[in-house]
Amino acid sequence: MVDLAPHTATSPWFKDNARTALADAELQNALKFVEANFIARRREVAGQLPEFELLRDSARDIRDHTLAHLDLYLAAYEKRVVEHGGHVHYAVTGEDAQRIVLGICRKLGARTVTKGKSMVAEEIGLNDFLEAHGVIPVETDLGEYIVQLRQEMPSHIIAPAVHLTKAQIESEFRRVHTHLPRDRNLAEPTSLLAEARAVLREKFLTADVGITGANFLVAETGTSVIVTNEGNGDLTQTLPRAHIVLASIEKLVPTLEDLSQLLRVLARSATGQEMSVYTTLSTGPRRPDDPDGPAEYHVVLLDNGRSSMLGGAFRDMLRCIRCGACMNHCPIYHAVGGHAYGWVYSGPMGAVLTPSLIGIDRAGHLPNASTFCGRCEEVCPVRIPLPRMMRSWREREFEQHLSPATVRSGLAFWAFFAKRPRLYGIATAAAARLLGFVGRRWGRFAWLPLASGWTRHRDFPAPQGATFQAQWKSAERGRLARSYVSSAGGQSGKGTGGTDGRDRRAPGPPP
Amino acid sequence: MAEPMARRVGLFVTCLVDLIRPSVGFAAATLLEDAGCTVEVPPQSCCGQPAFNSGDRATAREIAAQVIVAFAPYDYVVAPSGSCAGMLKVHYPELFRGDPNWQPHADALAEKTYELVSFLVDVCGLDRVKARLEATATYHDSCSSLRELGVRDQPRRLLATVEGLRLAEMRDTEVCCGFGGTFCVKYPEISNAIVAKKAAAIAATGADLLLAGDLGCLMNMAGKLQRDGAKIEARHVAEVLAGMTHEPAIGVPPRRGAA
Amino acid sequence: MTPRQLILATIRRSLAVTGTEATRGLEVAARVIRHPPGVVPERGQRLPAERLDLFARMVKAAAGTVERAGDPTDIPAAVAAFLRAHNLPLAIRRGDDPLLSSVPWERAGTLEIRLGASDGNDLAAISHAFAAVAETGTLVLTSGPDNPTTLNFLPDVHIVVVSASDVVSDFETAMARLRGRFGAGVMPRAVNMITGPSRSADIEQTLILGAHGPRRLHVIVVGEP
């Protein structure tokens, strides 16, 4: 069983992971769907709501306000939960949360627990821990169920099995569901889904405890909110004897109205739906006259470093509502998928959050593997400045001397000249002349020393032969730029691409 | 009728243009002069992005301070590059936020800094160019231009007035080309995967000319296209708008013998 | 220090507050008491008749089906017709909901009515929604003996009756109604906001209905707004 505890994150080997991912044809096929579908759907649904941009501002402001008063909202929330008959447990670390959950399960004599999708549970490695202590967890979100069978991590925070093809899923079902007839037809996705529905229905009905995450916690009423399309979260929390909500502390929102604001941007940003099929507000255990529902309701509030993040450069990351829009739009995610990031959280939000949770020394590659194209920030429903935060991580790495020595020295070499423009001018003029001369024949380099990273996959253009600044300086005062013809162009007098008959004079040889 | 005062422009030529392809700088200067600006080029090295994006804030600030001082005399600072203009306009103020000595100057520089094409259209009011070029071109929106500076319509508007030029939009113009400064050498395989997709999108347009406003992106895409043996040429949009396409395209050797 | 104390203390240190500041306390209390509404889309702000049309459109867009009924006495026939149309046995489970209890079920003849929570052996169930939100075609159902929660999730087919006057414009109005019904800061065990039948797109992003919850959701809007 894959151990998802932080110390086994493979983030340090991001480059190897990426290489493997790039060579994985099935994964690359699956990723094409991510790029095509999620982006188009979000664009369409956002375009259909004129207030969408205002709602993003509102969502950001609500999250900021809540974070600025998190201590007070947590206390208010706790009070309401208890008033409704629920229990609140505080867990400082992942291990604390594991122990609390196990404690509740043991007290109830639980054998099997069903689970709705919870990234926090992945973060603390809950499944492995429970199994190791004799409690069997069964993932019920279809994507999570599939990756659980394959003993993999989810590769996307809302679409855990997005990296898999239908054929891979079929082969997994055949391998595991051995009680079903071998010759059954599983060619269609509908038959796969029907099989999963039947198998998991059994688990739902026999589970002793149900564990869900929470998309939001509402302080006003002591309510936990889950958002699903399948209804698995609801069956998880309604049928068993106890419902455990595992939520990190920053999930708080103040009121039901604030919740409404966030719900309007969540599904739209995540899957391009106006609303997910099931948005469920749960408050406390079953009431005396309830004919169904759990007899016990427990909320385990996990810190795991978030309380410290509040005071630092990465506070805005706590606004995240786990929609996945950022990774849906990320060119790096499109190229390598979620597993390459090596841990629970991938894409741009993973690049910013993971170093906070497992350390920049282990997760350093993640904020570095970005072109800062900015698409993530462009679509984030709560306007987290993700590229800026990735840059902040790079600053920390630089300060702590964590970047590779070659990179540091290369930068230092460049910086020496860049800080001295006149010296820079001399050095670049020499480089331009040399490379321009060497590259004249073919106009480009298929290989350059020190630039093999570039030339492995691309040609590098040869410089035109004299730097701009050198040529500009050597021109007579007041000569107009339009009469320029560079030496590398080699044209004397005539210009091609006829323009307006401007006068062209070839300059003298380069200085 | 009184002559309007000529706009005094300090040309931020950018390190890549300076070193690899000065013709872009001359094209930029031509366009600016034609639009009634005076163009000066103070001694310069770089905007400091490599240091900034590598986390070396101190070096970035040192270089930024140089730039701020060197370009103080001008009415406007114009760069033929969205990423460099973005660095000056968006990130210099960030670098000096809270610094009472430098913040006002960084803000002042940011205020007057523009990417070339958006300067021509939005500030100088340019609505057409006199250039002619028989070609089918496709235009790539560099990420900084698009998302930091809101440059999208301006180059297309001007390109539409280039006689003989047909613009064929590629799918996913707004998707990153995979250059990302140091990213392409730190994570070459991923960069390659991204630029391969971009190259496919470019090829699918049937265009014979690739244009963009950033030389880094262009070098990245042109380098890939050439390695793949594609017949598409790449130029900086300034070269086409200025009617200065006599230079060989990016990565193409100079023609032998005078015409 | 208890974990609770430790976490709250760390939060306060990070925020550079003591936790006893009057202004902060007032701000939090005020927001919870006043619960300001934020940005409410114009889309749902329709006159009642148009609101119902919008609601119906949104239900259909979410792969649900919807019909109008003049009054509750029409419900048995509508239910029977629906079950027949989908080749389902004429049996349906319901809770103690007063409206559903008052419906003349005998008019549907052979329709078997089962009462109470579901144990998973019902193919069809019928609930009466607390409210519905026109903005997105969402039904709001509350837990309890009137409309047991299991009826929303276990059966293959879920029929939901909502009074036309309970179809509101937006979420905020629905939340205000919940508050009005249950009291400030008080909620029933579960409020299910349901938009269409259960679905999954986890297999090659192909959208399929009927993941774990009902495969079909049918809404009967009763009466006039």
C-alpha cells in the first residue's frame, strides 16, 4: 500500500517523475482531455454569469476577512457545533488527527469506514494508518475508489483518476471484483459505473463510520458543507452510526450568505457546472425524531502548519477553496500530470502549498517548475497571486542556498556584468561578434556549450553580429533609425519586402 | 496649428534584442520615430528578470535601481518586449514597495513604461502602418504581454493594416510557449513538451510567418520549428510593422552575395 | 496547553492579536448577526411566473425533468405516470410530510406507498422540498421524519414536489427562509441542495448519470407562485 505520509513524498524527484510522465503515452492521452474539457467548460459557464468577476472579488474578500479573524470564527463555529450535539476535536499535527479518528472508530468498534473524498485525509495519510490499525477504509468517490484499487495517489484534487484511461479502469475492476462473472461486458463507461455503484452500495450500507472532508465550515450555524456530483459523500455521512468530518482550520466561512458567494464560484471554476449536483449542509448528529442519519457527529479540525502560514508570505494561499482551476489551466500540469508533483497537491496550488507542508528543501522543484505564464492566477476564484508566491519560494531557496550550485554561479556570473552596464556592453559585444561569426553559416546552433538544456530540443539562433547598443552608439548623432541596415543582413542599398521606398545606406563594418 | 511636443522616448532595447537580434531594436526605433517620438538609448544591460525570477531579490533591486536612474530623463520608456515592460511596470514597484527612497521612483518609471505596440496604439494613437508584406502570418500572445499588460488587440489591429499580410489565428494563442526565461533550461523536457504543442498549433494555421512581441518566446518557438524542419519563419512583430523585413528571419543565415 | 489552546494561540501570534480586542470581536459578531448578502446575480431576480420558467429551464439543463401540477391532488396521477413511463414498479416511498400525507394517493389506484426512511430497497421515492432556487434549478430539502434524507440518495428515482410559491430567486433568499424556519444559528441535521440526478465524469471525462445517488430526478412544481 502506498504510504502517503509526508516523508515519502517523491517531490524531490520531480524531474524524474516528469520524465516518466512525458513518456507515458496513456497519461499524455488522458491529459489532452483535461486541457480540452475543463478549460472550455469553465470559460463557457463563467461567460454565462455577468457577475462572475464581482463574485470572485467577493469570494476573495470573504476569505481574507475570515482568515484575519480565524481565531474568533473557529471559536464561534465550535460553539454552534456543540450546541447542535456534535463534538469538535482539535488536531495540531497530522498524527494527532490520525489518532483522534482512530480513537473514534475504536470506541464505536468500527471495522469498515466509508470515505468521501478528502484531500486532508490524503495529506495526513489516514487510509494507511487506519488499515495498519485494523480499520478498513473504502473510498467511495469513483475516482478515489479507482486510485485506491491501484494503490496510487489521486492525480488531481477534484478528478482523482483523470490520468487513467477507460481500459486501465476496466482492468482494475476485473482484477479486484473477482466475485463478478469473468465474461461480463465492461466495454462502456456506463457498465463500469454501474458496477462501481453496486459494489460500493454494499459498502455504504454496511459501514460503521463515515468520514468526509469539508469544502466549507460555516461559523454562523456550526455547519460542515460537502460538494459532490455523485452523492457518495451523502451516503457516507448519512448511513453509518457516526459521521467524522475531517477539515483543515482555514475552511471556515462566517455565514450562510458567505457560503452562497463561494458556492457560486466553486463549481463554475472546478468543473464548469453552475452547481454541483449535491451540496450538503450538515449540522450535528441525528435529532430525536430523525428517522435516519448518524447518531454521532465529530469534527476534527486540523492545523498542520496553517496557523503559522497565517503570519507569513503565504497567507493568501489559505484562501484556496480547492477547485482545481489552476491546474486545469497550467501548461506544466498539462505536460506532466499530477503525480509528477510527488504528493497530494499538484499544479500551481500544489507548487505553493506543498513546500509549506513538507518543506521547501523537499518540494523545491515545484515552485521552480513554472513559466509564470499567469494563467492560474487569471482563473483562481479567490484571486490568489500564485506566481508571486512561487517566486517567494524561490527567494527563500536562494536565501537558504538551496538552489543548485551551477545555477547560483551562473547567475552570479551574469549578475556581475548586468550590474555594470559598460562592462556588460563590452562583454556582450564580444560575445555577439564571436557567436555571430561562428554561427554565420547556418544562422543557428544545434548545440551550444553551457546551453545543452536549450539545444537538446531546439536550435539557438546565431546573433546578428554586433550588439544593438554598439551599433546605435556608432551611428552619427541624429541619424534616423530607418536608414539602418545591419551588417549581418549584408544587403547593400536594396531592401526586400518593399516598403515605402525609404533611403537605405549600408553602414560601415561593425566596430 | 501648434506642433505637438515630440514624445521623448528612452528605448529599453532588452538584453535578447541587444545581443541576438538588434534589427528588432532598429525596427522599434523606426516605428517610434515615425510616430513622432524622439528615441534615445541610454547605456543598459537588463531589466533584472533572471535574478528576480531566480529569487535573487537583492541583485534584481540593484539592477532595477540602475534602470530607474538611467531612464529617469525620459517621458516614456518603451520596450519591444512584454516581459521586460512587465518587469518594469508591474514588478519594479513590487521590488521597492515600502522603500521610501525608491518606491516613488519605481512607481514613476512604471507609470511611463510601455510595451512597444501598445505604446504606439494606445499612447501615440497609431492606427495604421505603411508596411507591405506578402505573407500569411500567425501571432503568438506572450504571457506577460497578455496578462500583465493587456496587450492583445493592438498588434492585430496594426498587422491588419500591413498591405498584403493575411493573419491566420492559431488555436490556443493565449497558451504559454514554454520559454519562461530560465525555465526552459532548468526543465528542458517539460519546456520541449509545451513548445511542441505550440509548434503544432502554429503549423496547423498554414502560416509561413510566425510573429510575436517577445524575442524570448520567438527564439524558443523558432528554435523548435527549425529543429523540426518546419518551413515557417519567425520575426518580431516590430520588424513587420516597420517594413524592415530585409533581415534574415530568426535563426536563418544571411544570404550570400549582394542582391 | 490543549491542542485547541495551542492552535488558537498560534493563530493569534500569526495575526499579531491577543484575541480580546473589542473591535475584532464586534466585527465578527456583527457579520454573523447581520449576515450581509454579497453579490446576488441578477439572473434569478424575476417575477414569479418568469422565475418558474427559469427554474424549469435550469432543472432541465442539469439533466432533471420537470412538470407543473395545478394542485396537490394531481400528484398521484403524475407519480404513477412517471413510474410507468420509465418502466418502474408502481411503488414509492415517502416520509411523513404533511403535504404528501394529504395527497389522495388512492387516486393512483395500485400505487404502493411505503412510509419512512429507506433501507436501499426502494426503486423510487418522493419528497417535498423546503424550497427551490430558480437561479440554478436547485432543490432545497431538509432532514427529518417528514422527508428522510435517505430518500434523496438511495433510490434509483427521486421525485421531488415543490410548491410554486417556494421557488425563490437565489440562494440568499433560500438561506433566509431556513433561518426563518429554524431560527438564527440553528439548522436541521442535513440540508441537501440538489441540482439534477447523480453523475460522474471520472471515466475518461465521460458524463454518466446515476453514480451513487438517483439516476433520475423528477420535479413536480405544484400550484401557482
